[in-house]
Amino acid sequence: MSCTTRTKGAFTIEACFEGVDGVVEARIGQEIVGALSVTVDTRSKHIIVGGVDVSEGKRRTGVGTALYEALLDVGCRMGFPIASDEMRSPYAEAFWRKQQAKGRARCNPGEGAVYIGPVRKLSKEERARLPMPPGGYQDSWDCANYVIEEPCKVPTLEGTRRSPRRRPRRRR
């Protein structure tokens, strides 16, 4: 088994591969707070993210982004693009849509399957903040999958906050 470790903020990220299967885990101290399960598709030469699991209390804290960024490093070293699975939760769909909007990922046309497991426990208000397929969760996503073609050219997957508005200079 081959592993690499890196630190990002409060997280220690470890990516381990055995053959074509891998796992990327995020820890705070000894507690695992998130993990990606991945597979290297030797035919398409893509690293495919199969499952994403972030602890309930750690969602929206940067754990998922840190996991994906560690995977970018792996993809860069291997020379393989990073791709989403065809089955995605609303959390994963939101992540990939942001990457597409920022020009980091592209959508492959087709239909992607919806996995609603993590949203079943959410309140109506929390669900409203997540993407939903056009016909509801029993429908499919508009993209078969998403791909980050050149992981070496993507320095970060973090959201970029809008810069504060610059005030016009006063004329003297």
C-alpha cells in the first residue's frame, strides 16, 4: 500500500492506494472526520470518486474540499484526471457544480443517478439549500459525471469569496 500525508489547516489528510482502489481520509487529531473512496479506471485513465463521507458535524467546514484537493495532488502525480461518479448525492452535486462554474471541471452530458441517503435526515430548510434534479430526487442529474481534466493546473478547489467592493477614489 502506498500512502501520502499532508496537512491543510486543522486537518491531516492521508491518501492511500492499493492497486486501483484508494481512500483519502481527513482527521482532526485521531478522529476521522471525512473520507473519499476512489478507484483508478485504467481504461479511461481517470481517478473516479466513488463515495464521499463527511461527519455530520463537520460538513461545510472545508473537510470535503481538503479531501478533493489531496486527490488533485494524487491525480497530478499520476497524470490522471479526477472524475465524479455517475451516482452523486446533493452534497457532491453542489461541490461539482461549483467547480464547473469556476471553470475547473466540465460536465459530461447525460444522466447521473441521484443518491439521497445523506439528505433524508435534513430539515426542509436545509434541503432547500442543496441542488435538486428538475423532477425531484426521483429524477436524475443533468450531467452523467464531472471531470477535472488537468489536476496539476488547479491550485485549489476552495470557493473564492467576492472581493470587497472598491470604493471609487475621491477627486481632489
